[in-house]
Amino acid sequence: MRDITNQTTGSEFFLTGEEQQILLRIAKEAVTYAAEHGKRATFSVDPALLSSSLESECGAFVTLYKKGRLRGCIGHLTGDMPLWKMVREMAFASSLRDYRFSTVTEEELPDIKIEISVLSPLKKIGSPGEIILGKHGIYIVKGGKSGVFLPQVATETGWSREEFLGHCARDKAGIGWDGWKSAEIYIFTAEIFG
């Protein structure tokens, strides 16, 4: 496994409101294209719109909601492409590749709301007590299996720290409710907008 904690530039990553709007437009175009054509969108973005932040390699998740209910969510914890491309790819994947849901259809598009989470670098922790519910997302790794919850999951569910870890270990990583106790645990923060 490559070192996933060594990705910081030494300064806090921040997106302006304009950059957030550009990413939301990209995600909307990708979701619309996926629903209309049933395949990945490969459009480019005007280079004049792409700031250094949008060209940065960051992890990101795109979450789709329909009438307030989860409709798709896929992302990457680490970046291996410019952020704007990552958002385009994750929007496509959330529309057509989230195994928990059928593909998004054209008829659903008016009801789809998009939320983007841009992730900080991962930090390995030594104690679950370091997790701040609502601020930190978690990434649990054990024996080739892994699971992730974004920071907002704890807030949306009202889970305790142990429930947050237990559900991630059992439901996402497939290592049992107490599997987190012998796993590597990483935390991250997310800039969330929609």
C-alpha cells in the first residue's frame, strides 16, 4: 500500500465559492450525460476557469440525493488526477456504478441534488479517541479489506463514536462489528458543498 498520508503541501486546502460552483456544474453535466447516454462523459473545461486548486490532486466524493434520500455515492480517498477531473469521474460513477442503486435515469434528473466532498490527506491515528464526530471521516483497513465513512455520516445518523466505527467495520469493510479494534484507522476532513 502506498503512503497515503504524505500528500499535504503544508498549507490548508480551500476552495472559493466560485471554484465550488465550477465543480458543481462539472458534476451536474457528468450526471446529466450519464443519465442521458448511459456512459462516461469526457468533456473538458475551459482552461481559463481552472485555478491551481481545481488542478490540484485531491481525493473527492460525489454524493447524489433524490428527495432527501441517498441515491448514489462514490469517490476516491486520494487524488491521482486534477480535482475537476476527479469530480467529473466520481459524478459519472455515482450515477451509473454505485452497486447499491439502479442507474440514474433522465426522468430523475430534476429531483437529483449533488453534494461534493473534497478530502484532506489521510492521517493515521493511534486511538479512536482522536476521532471528532462530525469533523472527521474514517478509513478502516485490515487484511486487504477497507471501508470509509465521510464526516457527515456521523452527523446524519447521530451515531456514537463506537457505532460510527462498528458500522464502518461491519457494513463497509466487512470485517465484523469489532474489526476496527485490530485495524488501521485513518481520519480525514472534508470540504462539503452542494
